[in-house]
Amino acid sequence: MIKLIILALLIPVLGNSQSSKKYELSGEIHYLSTYQGGVDDPNEYLPSPKANVELYIVELIDGKIPKKVERIVSDKAGIFSVKLLPGKYGFVLKEDLDSLITDQFLPKGWSKGGMMESSSSYWVISGNEPIVIVESDKKNIVITNYERSVCNLCP
């Protein structure tokens, strides 16, 4: 009987010690801005690392609004690193925090303009899906912000 009581008291303690282990999530934040005037641009542009980008890590729980769990800022080489508990995660901007939607794992993009000229911004993450941390580190994640401006009347 005493063994059962001791076991009942130890199970929650042992269970919490395993689930409280944090794993490293690291990678780079990139940025690419392009401008196209009139004719299709024949150049192929490559994103470059972006320093001092502030993103918020949100935890995704099926059917619920994501919950903010951490804030990161990329260093001068665009690199970030953070320790997180096992879970499913995404990244958003500060302005997204007040209007998160279910399963949102990237910052909301934007688009403005019309037929004459337009601008847009969107985000992409390597793998194109939320980051899932189970029992290992997740490294070399690349998050890229693309901004594009187009002038359809320009030569």
C-alpha cells in the first residue's frame, strides 16, 4: 500500500521532468525586396540575412488561437536561437498578436495598390508548415520575408 502511495506521488514529478525539457530552435531570418518596372524582370534575386528582425513565437494548439510563448530578435547575421518545450510553433510579428487566427504560423502578409502599381509582402518558412519540436533540436530553419513592388506603366 505504501509503495502505491509513493508511486502515485512520483508519477507526476517524473512526468513533469521529462516534459519540461527544452530543445533548441535556431535558424536565419532572410529578406528580399524586389522592384519590377513594366517588363518582366529577368534577374533572379536571392534573399539575404536580415539583422534585428523581431518575431514572436506562437504555440499552435489544434482548433485554438495560437498563444505567444517567446520573442526573438535576429543578430547582425540574421541568426536566431531559442529554447522551447516540445510543441508545434510558428512565428508572427508584434502587430499580428492582437488579431491571430486559428493555425496561423506566419506573419500576415499585405497587398496594396491596383492595376497601375502595386506592392505586397509575404512570409515563407522552410518546409512551408509549422515547426514541430518533439524530442530533438530543430536547426537551420529559414524564415524569409518577401516584399515586391510592381509598376505596370513603367517602361
